[in-house]
Amino acid sequence: MIIPRTDQDAAAVADHYDELDPLYRRLWGEHVHHGLWTTGRETPTQAVEALVDTVGERLSLAPGEAGVDIGCGYGSTARQLARSRDVSVTGFTLSAEQAQYAAARPVPGVDIRHRNWFDNGLADASVNAAWSIESSEHMVDKPAFFAEAHRVLAPGGRFVICAWLAETDAGPWKIRHLLEPICREGRLPSMGTREDYEAMARAAGFEVTGYEDVSRRVARTWTICAGRVLKSLLIDRETQRLALRGRNRVFLLSLPRLIIAYRTGAMRYGIFTLSKNADTLPG
């Protein structure tokens, strides 16, 4: 597990997304996660929606089921899956700006809450499916993140996680110059390996039913973002202000690190599919 030199808590994560809210939406849109390319000809919008569709397929969502989006961002994934899969979704975000944006775009069956996942208020065994798209990285207590998902899932429930992962046995140079700074600059309390995630999932009571490394199919996200940031720095005053005086301006330093981390294999992107044993008693 990669741990940054400075502690990153939930307040720091919320502040990151609140302050950079206009930059995220201007540069990448309503989805705060990687795109997934198959042919290489997809637009960024098509690629981010393809990742959501992939999550929906892994979850095997059926009409009428209830799902929970852990770290839901602007609620775009929740809205897309609610429409395409005819399910109800409860989403959780630490960001007041993201929750406000979602509230202005209501969709039947979608409830976005400005609330910490560790205090979600959901009843035991109350949902059929759960997903986390690039939010587990921001969890201070990752074992508790898995345990809470296991608690709220009904027996037989499915859990899909899309996660930034550290290379297994990454060398000192990669940790010092890429992975640790990425955690610090991106407000990640830690970054685990595939093995870390699978061990925590099993300890929480999940069965690991699938894993796919899609690093090569998502990596171009950051070259696109870097190009858009450079262009925006030349013409947009808000981007210039955030880059020069913003509390979270250090995140811009992570753009070249992320590109290099993917190209060197220091960072991976994995999709985990987990299930809760159908024989598990509620609670």
C-alpha cells in the first residue's frame, strides 16, 4: 500500500473536488473518471460512458433492483444506469458542489446525497448492487469501505470497483517520483495493489469473481486532459487563477506523473467484480 507523506482526510478530498469543480467540468464533463477505449476512435464522452456501461454489465443489473453509487461525483453514472438499466440508485458524495450540481438535474429513481460513505444511513442488506468508480482511492479506511459495502448488500449482491492501483512490487524510484506524489497531489489517503484490494475484499466477506486490467484502454485519458489544461491555461482566467493561487493547484503537477506512471507500469487500472455469498444472513 502506497501512503503519502502528508495525511489526506475526507475534508481534504471534499475541498479538492469543491475547489476544482469548474475545472473538472470544463475539461472533462459530468463524469469524474477515466474513459474506456475499445477501438480508439471513440470520443472522450463515448469513452467515459463506455466505462459506465462496462460497470453495468459486470453488475448484471436487472430492472427494479436497487443500487448504490459510492463516491458518485455529479451523479452522472447513477443517472446513466438508472435510465439504461431501469434501476433505482442512491449516490454518495463528499463534495457539496457535486451534490448541488446533481440536485439541479433530478432523474426519477436517483437520490444523490451529500454524505460520507462511512455514515451512509442505509439499512443492512438493503441494496442489490453497489459500485465504486475511482472513489475507493479517496477512502481513508479502505477495509471499512469494503465492510460497509458488504453490510448494505443483500445476500447474492454484486459489487464492482474501478480503481487506480499501484504496480505490485513497484521499485523505489516509481514510488518516490510517481506513486507517492500522485497520492499526495490527488488527495488519496493511500493507493493499493491488486493483491491489497483482493485481500481486503475477502476479509470483508466478499468472493472475488472477476478482475480485469484495463490500463492500456484508459491511459489516454490523461494525455487528453493534459492537452486541454494547457489550452485552457492560455485562454481561461479561472483556470489561470486555480493554477496560480488555488489551494489544490498542486494536482496539476500530477498530470505528467499520471501519464508517465501508466507508460512505465507504475500505476494500473483495475476493474474488480465481487459478490456477497447468497447464504450470508442479513446483518
